[in-house]
Amino acid sequence: MAKEGAQRAEETEQMIEKEGGKEAAEGSAAGSLRAADAKEMRAVVLSAFGGLNKLRVSKRVMPEPREGELKIRVKACGLNFIDLMVRQGNIDNPPKTPLVPGFECSGIIEALGDSVKGFEIGDRVMAFVNYNAWAEVVCTPVEFVYKIPDDMSFSEAAAFPMNFVTAYMMLFEVANLREGMSVLVHSAGGGVGQAVAQLCSTIPNVTVFGTASSFKHEAIKDSVTHLFDRNADYVQEVKRLESFHCLPKLSCVCFHFHLEAFRISTEGVDIVLDCLCGENTGKGLSLLKPLGTYILYGSSNMVTGETKSFFSFAKSWWQVEKVNPIKLYEENKVIAGFSLLNLLFKQNRGGLIKSVMDKLINLYNNKKIKPVVDSLWALEEVKEAMQRIHDRGNIGKLILDVEKAPTPLMANDSTETSEAGEEEEDHEGDNENKERMPFIQ
């Protein structure tokens, strides 16, 4: 009996193992079937924070829209300096990796989530995305999506939202730009700098001072009133030119009497837009006229090497002039900060941004403004595109064109072997990479 019981127990165990193996096989097959059913897409993936070697194009599961979202078949993506800082992990509270970078794109609506109104499948749109923009398909809440004007290309649309909304908000919502004012903008050849120049031209008698690398001056000289080399003493130059501009307004009778008082009261500018930070903060504040506004909207001086540098961060922080509220009170000056991404995704100001986009699209339709596209890049060329923006070689916006095939030249010109040095100080003075791009628009 004991022998038979042991035999039955062994047979039972074998049956259980057999059934369990069958169920596991069936479960595995079902899982494989579900995986096969899931649609895939190409996307730029940041595997970890660091250098260019942390970026690659790989397959990802295609997202589907949730309630209140739109699914967009992406045609073009915008590349901004903030993307470079994200790659380095050089931002507050960076997200976990791996992740798909990118905050703006343009494309065609492919599907609508529940309760979405005002859009139809097939609409041409541009959108803000809270990461994940550098992919063939994205999903984003409907409040961050805007229809593209009929004569705007997808590359122009991808260059439009971040640059023009940032420029408009700073000039008109924060600094209250009006006729006859003066503006100083750093990195005048970049996407935001060119947007600032165009928006200033829509207001009568606005003087725009810009700083940029000398090799960009010929291309952008007509977009600003006065252009200075980024390494020049622009503070003294601005004061000198402001005094000169104001002199013709004096009558000949009172010219000598008022010359000195007039020079002192008018030197400086009404608005300073600073994306550099560091020592430029103190310079910007010193340039402000009474009731002038200084706005910090970036800190590109903290990026000196291919990866995040504590030395660069500490140097920029140390160079920032410590703000004394009493001094601001005595001098009647305003200091402000602006972050579009925080305004959108953390502070829930989508409605305000929508009203600004409506105004900007109206300006575009009336041919008052137009995005400046520097160059188009395939997704597979994202490293080379990032190297170009790191070197400050762009004039206007760099665009990732999702449908573009990689340029053959890039196969023999890997950025893996041309990354910037860790302690490189002057990126803009080096033109080594500037003219190698065969597809500048």
C-alpha cells in the first residue's frame, strides 16, 4: 500500500508539472502575441544622463491617447538648448532615465482621445509635449495643441512654439514692451533671439541691442539695431550708443545745457533678456534704466563641456551678483525670471499660453513674424545636431525631421570622436564644426 501510494503521488506530481508547463507555454505564447500586436515606432532615447553617447534611436511601443489627449504622427521636432541641459542632467529634479527627450513638435492628428473637441483626424498641428517629443508618434493633452496656418511648413511649426511664446511672454507679459523702449538680448542669433528681434519690430521705435558670436553678425545684422561680439564690453557700448541715439531729440537751444544730465538719465536699456546667467546677471542689472526689467530665462554659461560640470556650475553661481532688494528699491529696477516649461507643465497656465499662441499665429498670418530654421536633421543625426547647438553654431532653430534620411556625410563624421572638451570655455570662437553641414536650409 505504501508503495502504491508513493507511485500515485509521483504520478500526480508529474501531471502537475506537465499541466504547469503547458500553462506557462500558453501564457508565453499569449504574451508573445500581445507583444506582436503592439505597434512600434522609432524614437530618440536617452539611456542615462551624460554625453552624446547616451543618445540612440531605438524602437519603442507606440502610445495611444488617453482621455483629453491627441495622438500626433510627428513630422518635425524642435531642438532647444534646454534639451542639451536635460541630456546632461543639468536641471532641477531631472526625470528618471531612460527617457525620450523633446518638448515641441509638429505633425498630423492620427487619433482623438475621449472628450476631445475642436480637432479632427488629419488636422495639421503643432504642440508642446512634456518630454517624448523626439519620436514618430506622441500623445499630449489637447490644451497644448494648436492648429498650423495653411502656409506654415512642418519644420517652421516645430520652430514656432517654444521660441515665440517665450519671447512674447517676456516682452509683453513680463516687461510690458511699449513704443520707444530699448531691449538687450543675448544670443541674438539663436531661436529665441531671432523671435525677440522680430516681435520688437512690430512695435514702433524700439531699439534692439544684441550680442552674438562674430561669425553670425553678417547673417543677422539686419534683424537688430546694434550688434556686439559676445566677448566685447557690451555694457559700455550700449551706454555710448544709447546716449548717441537720444541726442537728436534735444533742441539746439538747450543742447549744451542738458547734455550731461540727458546722458546720465538715458544711458542703459529698458529691458534685458538674459539666457546666459553668471557674470552677465550683474552686467544686465547695471544696464537697466529706472523702471527697467531684467529677465533671466536660461543659464547656458553653466554648460562648458560635454557632460555636467560642477566647476562650471559653481563658477556661474559665484559670478551671479547677489541681489539686494533695498538696492532694487532705491534704483527703481525690476528683476524677474521666466520658464515656459514650468508655466505649462507645473503651474497650469495652458489657457494663458493658448491666448498668446492665438496672437502669435495672427502675427504670422499677417506676415509680421516668421520662424528662422537653421537646419534639418534626421533622428539618427541627433548627436550631430546637439553638437551644433552645443557649439552655438546655429542661426535660428535646429529641427529634427522625422522623415529625413540620414546624410551620408554623417556616417564618416561621428560626433563620438568630436565631442567638446570638459573644460572648454569659448565654444563660439571655434568654427571647426560650423560649415560641415550639407543641408542647411
